[in-house]
Amino acid sequence: MPEYSLQQALNLALQHACEDDDRVLIFGEDVGGLGGVFRVTDGLQAKFGEQRVFDTPLAESAIMGMAVGLAMAGWRPVPEIQFDGFAYPAIDQIVNQVARMHYRSRGTLSMPITLRLPSFGGIRAPEHHGESLEALFAHVPGLKVVSPSSPSEGYHLLMQAIADPDPVIFMEPKSRYWHKESFEPTAFAPPVGTSRIVRRGKHATLVAWGAMVARCLQVAELAAEDGVELEVLDLRWLKPIDAAGLAESVSRTRRAVVVHEAPLTAGLGAEVATLITERCFGELRAPVQRVTGFDVPYPSGDLEDEYLPSIDRILTGVQTTLEYRRG
């Protein structure tokens, strides 16, 4: 079985998407000859030509405006914004055009746009290179949001996103680009809005997405040494969220810890915790815990380890929920 890094898996998905559908266009800052900052589009311009894989000006609002026009003309745009923090200038286009056009046109215009967005921290980059914008995008009606946690997930979810008739924000965990995994690229993809259990357990459920899934698996391995069996649930789709999958897992373990890189206040973990509480209130033995980034601007690289949820902080969250006693 072939082995791919996440970067290679995404590149393969883009190649296959272009082969499967002549309407797929790939564009963004330096995605052509350079192959993108993280080389996710490496070799695609040489294979498909400058008409289908091309560079744009350094103007994120223009990139998304171009995507809107191309989608209206019948293409399937796959734009890239180079880093998560560079997406802010494009918010106007994303919220007011990409997310609303299908509704505004009474269904006559589709927006089959997949915005590839290298996201989250973990690479010790400077300011505007380590943002976690999932809650912002998930709050916008009309957008779907997804984040892969592994090469296999990256390939299959990106293929699914590009084929989707609705706009999808595809948040790629930068720190996992070089993680490798053996898998067979296939046409199979789970239904939109489904999560997956990557480790079974019985004492508590760890809910995460992106790079935090791997960290939660590390936590589960360490906890198992002390006889604590933690279930790890990869949320995958951050909108729509798999409320049924969350409920199924937490109803069994009866405890939950949500882990994400974004700040705590109004983070997506609050929505996840609410969904769990609404559906599992009678089964819960402890309040849902959240282990997250802090309510401060993302720090410089030398402080990144202090900001991101660490193994110790996640273990503390697990201990808190396991030791909780009513009254």
C-alpha cells in the first residue's frame, strides 16, 4: 500500500479532481510554478497548464471575488489563500458573496467553491501564520467547514469537498503536512457531516479536529498506561457537525473533553459542548471540559508551545472530568 504525507495526499486529490472534471480550476498566490508555499500544488501547472492552475495577485479579496465569478460561469474553483491569517481581507467576499449567492439567486446560481486554507499553528511561524478561524466560518450560513487530521482523511475529504455543490472551507493543519500514512486512494468518502472514532475507549471521549487529533491519540496512549481508556473522536466536519456521532460516543463514555487550538471564548468547542449536553444530559457524569488556546492574540513562535493545548493540559482536563463529583 503506498505511503503519502498529507501534503502529497492533498496534491494527489487535486490532480485526480482535475482529471475527473475539466471545470476544476486551481489558483492562488504562488500555486503555479512554485507549487505553493507548502508545495501542495507542486507539478499541477505543468500537468494541466496555465489555464487551469495559475497564480494570482497578492490580493485575497480578489482571489475570492474571482472564484465567485468563475463559479457563476459554471467552473468549480479551488482557490488557495496562502495562510489562515491572510483570509481576513477576503471575509467580505466569503460572507457576502460566496456564502449567500445561492440563496440570493433563489437557487439559480451555485457556488461549488472549495477554499483551501492552510490553518492552525505548530510551525513556529510569525504573526498571521497560525490562526484558527473555524468558529468564524462555521458561524456563517451557507458555508461548510472541514478539517482533515491525516493523509487519508486529507485525500478523501478534499475530493469530497471539490465535488460538493456548496462552498466548502477546507482547513488544512499546517503542522501535519509532513506526517505520513499508508492508504489506498479510492472514490469512497463518508457522507458530509460525519465524524469518525479513531480510538475506542470507555472512560471519556476526547473530541478534536485537525492536528489536535494526533495529540489526543498521544494522550490516550499515556492514559492507557494508568488504566484509563479514552475514546478519541475526530470531528472532521466542523459544519455540519455530526451531533448524532457525538451523542453516540459520549452516551457510552459519559464524559467528554473537547480540544482545539482556537481561543476558548466563543470557540467551536462551545458549540460541541452544547450539542453534547443537549443530547446526553441524562448520561453525563461530569460537565463537558474544554482544553483550548488562550484568549490572546496568537503568540510568536517561541511561545507557541505555551499557547497550544499540550499533552499535560489535556491530561489535566481528563483528570478534572474523571474526578468530578456532584454536590
